Amino acid sequence: MIYELRVYDCLPGRLPALLTRFESTTLPIWERHGIRQAGFWTTLVGESSQQLNYLLQWQSMAEREMKWNAFMADSEWQARRAESEKDGAIIAKVSNQLWQPTAFSSVK
């Protein structure tokens, strides 16, 4: 199993719009594409309270490439993302890391 950490740094005051977009739009589209999430977190204490952090689970890099590319090309996703940004951009920066569990990790 491969895990992908994605961190979204929102523009000031736009985190609620991103959370709404994930809950009502992104997750149902991911389900249709077979994208599995392992959890979502906001920052309680840390550098920024305007971040959304989440983990995705992949069987392989090939699965990630196939499913993520299909999601990004999905016409419903593109239209709904544009609609969610009609009042302005939501995200200032996105970063990601792909993780592989160690032999002694409780999560495999």
C-alpha cells in the first residue's frame, strides 16, 4: 500500500469553502473513480489554521496515476470546481508526498 499526503494551504478565510467542496463534491466523485481516502484533518495547533491535510490510499503508483488522472479530467469535477471558485480562488498552494510504510509500521 502507498499513502499520499496532500496539504492544501487555503487563502485567508477560504478553508470553509474548501471543506464544503470536499464534502459535497469531491468525495462523491472520488467514490465514482475508486479513490480511497484514509482521513482528513484540519490544524488544531500549528503553523496555519488555514490548512486541510488528507491521506489517500493507493495499491501502486500505476493505480494512482490512472485514477488521479481520470479524476482530474472528469468533466463534472472541472465544472463543479470552477463553480466553487466563482467567488475567488480557494487554494494558495498544494503540496503532496507519497509514503511507503516501513516494515514495523502499524499501518500497512
